Amino acid sequence: MDTKKAVEENKADGKRFYLTKQGLEKMKKEYQKLLALKNLKTRSGAPAIFHSEELDPEYMAYFEDIDLLKVKIADLDYIIKNVQIIKAPNKKSQTEISLGAKVLVQIDGENNDEFEIVGTLEANPALGRISNESPVGRTFLGHKAGDQFVISSPIKTTYKIKKIIYPKEI
């Protein structure tokens, strides 16, 4: 998901960002990298404002770049300050699907697939990482192995939960 969009949605309703430890570390590294880039750009100074009689396009591009960096840094700062690390539930609760679960499912009675339920910022359906806020991810939550349900989004698909696994380190 687009980070800027996620930040705006979460600011509006005061929600937290769900991230794995690895996801948080990745965000922190990106944050530090962008801070360093911003500091480097601002230390080197802005190009001259005038080139002949008109504003220099290089000058305008410099400030646009700095503004974009500031917005991205502010977004990452907000995420880091409002994060909730995804942790495996206690042993008793590991029979139900929640954030951090890897779920082996049978789709339409034929092929098996595996999904990992993660927060919106780490979702990547191509890698089998689905958001807890997506229609499929939201429906998976709370189900147990053996449960079967149908999701119509936009086509009707039947999922049967085969196995739920919680990694030791999420």
C-alpha cells in the first residue's frame, strides 16, 4: 500500500500501524537514509535562484525535492511512533487466525496456497502476504483449521483452512 495514503487514513481515525519486527527495522533504516539524504542536500546548499532574468528550474527542483523528502520523513516518523509490533498469540490462541499467522488453505477444493496475514504496510499479495484489512485477510481473522467460507470479491471463491502456523519470530 502507498505509505502516504496509509498515514493519512490512520491519522484520520487514530489507528496503529501493525508491522513485523523486520518491517519496523526496514522503516527505521529508510527513515535514517532519508534523514541523511536531506542533511546532505541541505548542507550542500541550494542552487542560485536566478539564471538570467528567470527563476532557475534547478533551484525550483531542489526545493521540490527537499519538500518531498520532508513529507516522506514525517510520514515514516509518524509510522514509527504509532507502530504495534505483530507478535504470536499465546499457545491457546494459536488455533485461530490473527495477525502474523501463516495459513495453508485449499482454494475452491483444488489447489493449496499459503498466505501470511500482515499489516497494510507490509502487504504484498504477489508474495502471499495479505493485509488484515483486505477483504480476504479480514475474513480469515478468527477462523480455525477446518473452517470453510466463501468470499465474493468479485468472483465467488471457497477457502478451506488446512493449517495455521505462527513462526517463533514474527
